[in-house]
Amino acid sequence: MVHELDTVVITRDLSECGLVAGDIGVVAHLYADTRGVEVEFVSGEGATIAVETLSVDDVRPIGAREILHARPLGSTTTNP
């Protein structure tokens, strides 16, 4: 279960906006009636890359024992 302002990980590629499974976002809004979430993705400088409405099945909470990883925008892999 995710809540507004939770940090989440996407579980599938969103190629239309250049995001890949494993990218990190923040839940900006929950749609209770549709099981949807609006997730904002930002660059390292804090610029919004995308705001996407997704199913709760497309995201998962980030785990306490996971480490964040950076990748260049436009790259479809986490290895620069």
C-alpha cells in the first residue's frame, strides 16, 4: 500500500516519457476510486521530468535496504 508523498519505484518501463523500471518517484496524489496514483519524477537538480498517472500495480514502495542509483536522462540502462 502506498500513500501520498511516499517514495516509490516503478515496476515497468515507461518508454513514452523516458523512464525505466527501477526509477524513483514520489506519489503526488492517490485516486481512491480507481486504484490509481499520480507519480512525479524529478532530475537530480529537482526539475520535473514527468508526472504520470499509474496503476498501483505499476509502483512499489522503496525498501529500507535499497540504495538509490543515478543514470543519465535518456539512457535505458542504469550503467552510464
